Amino acid sequence: MLVDGNIGGSIDGTGGGDLTVIDSQVDFADRLGYDGVWSTEVARDPFLPLLAAARRSSRLQLGTAVAVAFARNPMTTAMVANDLHAFSSGRFILGLGSQIQAHIVRRFSMPWSAPAERMREFITAVRAIWHSWQSDERLDFRGDFYQHTLMTPMFRPERNPWGTPSILLAAVGPKMTRVAAEVADGVVLHGFTTERYLREVTVPLLDSGLRTSGRERIQFTTSYPGLIATGADERAFDQALEAVRRQIAFYGATPAYRPVLELHGWGELSSELHRLSKSGDWQAMTDLVDDTILNTFAVVGEPGVIGAEVKRRFAGMVDRFTLYAPYPMEEYVRRTIIDDLHSPATVTP
């Protein structure tokens, strides 16, 4: 795991939704040797860029990281995922996330309920819909949150020759992590995660959930967007350090992520970051992220050492690693890291 170098990049609909921008992002990922690209749901739809990517590249895996499940329903999600899997010749991965209550209720105007159990049922319903299409069996899904009992011939897609997509679930807390291990094909971890938190908290939860579902670890994918701080020269490196400190401070101010800081004995930092965020003092927040915290949450160093350090920290725990760099990174720096991560050299976890 990871020694085989499953490396991810990202694409989006920036540039005013200009398709040439998406084309250039896909070409860039292909040229540098990424194995796949993710599309996020921030200011644009997460599925549409992947249709353009499927036409542009015949090699890259394509996934949503993530699409907001509760802003949709299982039928609409199953439909678009099935289409993208067919259009990409079986290269699509459906990454789902729950989002927080305020966004679901106030931005999407959708109902809110216990997210872990609702997500469990959402994924189960999507699979039931896909099974109905693939097997030509009657659709009869009846749950506590969703009921899908009508599928007339006109609205039934033909069997997908590429089968059904894998489903990866974004998880932060223990309940959602267990849901991922019990009903999904993999988990999308949050970037605000440390090697220690993975080893001591996340992996045991995943192992427990996999035992419940009767599966082995090899049947499950762990995807991790890991923070990287590096640069081609001193100026670029300093800019990267500042940007990554700022990103860590931003995440650390969120109460939902406090358990990660508490595991390292930094619970009071979480309180102080949250207090400063209320007054918008982002520079003071950034300054609180010292070198120890920075190096705990991010892989830091010259380009030539990043790949080996990523493997040292995460081999055996992470299957797909996405370079998380909240700053401009030079092409040759990315290529150096990607080449090193693709190196077949083994690393002892």
C-alpha cells in the first residue's frame, strides 16, 4: 500500500467554468504521472468536470472527493454515478460526504437527521438501485430515510458493461469511520489528520468495521489528502510553510476536528484557534502553528525527501495519497514527488 504509488491530483471548474481550463488540468495530471484526479464540491458541481476529464484522458481514474450526499437523493446519485462509470469505461469512483447541518438545511434546503445512520442507508439504497439495474430485478428498497420502489422499463438504464462504481466515504468522527468500513468500498480521510491519529484511532476503527462486514483490509481503500510543504527555492519554501500553517490553523479552529489536536495534547490550542477565528484574526491563528505542530500535520522538506517521508509515515495505512498543497507548486517539484512515490522501493511501516 502506497509503495505502488496511487497518487491523486485534482480538477475543478475554475476559470469561469472554461472547459479549456479543465482540459489543461487533466493534461497536467496525465503529463506528471498522476494515477487519478478528484473533483470537489465547493463552488461548482463535482460531477460535470469529470465528464470532460473522461473524454480528455483514457487513463486517469476519476472521482468525486467529495459529492455532498444529503444535498441529493440515492436515485439521482446512482444515476449520475452510473453514467460517469459508463462514459469513463469503468474509471469512476463515487466519493460521498455528509457536510454539516447548516449547509444541508440552510444552503441546500434539505432535511437533517443523524448523519451516520442516514449515510449508511444512503449508500445501501444506491447499491440497491444499481443492483436492480444490473440484475433486471424489481426495485424494492424500504428504509427509515429513503424508499425506492418504482423503476419502470422506460427509466431503467441498460446494464452497465463496466459494473458498478466503487463508493468511498469521507469520514472524520468515529461513527462515520465505522460506517465507511461497514458499507463502503473505502474511506476518504480528512487532510487534518496525523500519522499518530491514523495509527491509534482511525485504523483500529476501520479494522473493527471491516470485521463486522466480513471483509479483509485488502478489499478496502484508504484515500488521504496529505498536506505537503516544499518549494523549489527558499522563497517558494517560505511561502509554502506560511500557507500550510494557515491551513492547519483554519482546520484546528473547527470544533469537529478537536479530537485530533487532543490526541497530541493540544486541546487548548483548539480553543484558542476557535476564539481567534470568531474575531477573524487569521494571522494570529497562523502564528500559533509552531514547527512541531507543522511537522506533525504536514510532510515538510526539500522536494527530494517528500516522497520517502510520505512512505515512511503512511505505508501500510494509506492506499491512495493526494498531494495537498494550498499554494502554487512548481511542475518539476510535483514531478519529483510523484516519481519518488511511484518508486517500487518498499518501506517498513
